[in-house]
Amino acid sequence: MLGGALLSGLFVVILFAPESIGVPFAVLFLYVWASLLAGLFGLHALQKGRYGATRWLARAGLALAVLGPLQSVFLGLLPFLTMGFGLVIMGITTAILVMGFGLALIGIAAIKANVLRWKALPLLMGILGIAVWFVYEVAMKPGSDDSWLWNVGVQALVTFFGAGWVLLGYTLWSGKRLPASQD
């Protein structure tokens, strides 16, 4: 849950105070991605036996959703630590895109598994993750001087994406799930 809330804070620093990025930011960055990965594995463990025919979809979604943060660390954080700001934004937005596609696939399988009270929550989180990347692409188009779209649009989408992680974490920790069906 904390990782979802801190994700929005990371983007506040990246968008509005990039000069303050340093080692504490890198540690927080790693913590956020590690906690989101823990949430993914928790969700997958909760639904593992109930995916049915969509098991392949859930596994493909999990692989994509795990690949997103890993590529963000290697393409966003490590170049930053060695060369400066560089690829941080592109690495993180691409990570959210890849994770978004993975969450969308997991979300489709979660609806079939019928375990969560908010069945479509992972699907909605995936759509928000994909939307972050599209806003990034529109705002970074050559000749585009739409910093408002970038600063406000991306921050709003990432905040909602993080809120989805908070809700998912709450659902996983509280045990408020649907009872197992008797079929």
C-alpha cells in the first residue's frame, strides 16, 4: 500500500524538483518498485488456483508487469546514477506502460477468477498505466510546448495509478475478498 502512495511522490520530485534527485531518491525508487512487485505476487498467489482457462493470460500479464519495474531500474535508474537525469523519465514511463499492459491482462484474468471485490481494479490500473505513456508521448512530441499537460496530466494519472495500488494492497491485506465459489 505504501508503495502506491509513494509512487505519486516520486513523480512530484521528478516533475517539479529534478535537481533534488540523489541517492535517497534512488533508494525510495527501489523501495516503491519492490513493494509494487510484492503486491503483484500477492495478487497472483491469491488468484492462482481460480484463473481457469485464463491462466495463460494471467501468467503473461504477471511476466509483463514484473518486466516493467525491472526495465525501469536498468533503463531509468542506473543510467541516472551513472550519467545524470538522461533516461529516467522515459525509463519510468515505459515501465508504467509495460506494467499497465501486464495489469490489463491480469485484470481480465481477475474478472474471470472472481476473487476480488473490485474485480476490474487491476484492469483499471492497467488502463491508467497505459494512459501515462500516451500522455508522455503527446507532451514530448517535437514542437509541443504543452508542459501543463505533462506536469498536471501525468501527475494526475500517476496519482490514480498509485491509488489503485493502495486499494489493491488494502484488499490483499484486509482479506476482503469474495468467498470461494462452490462450483
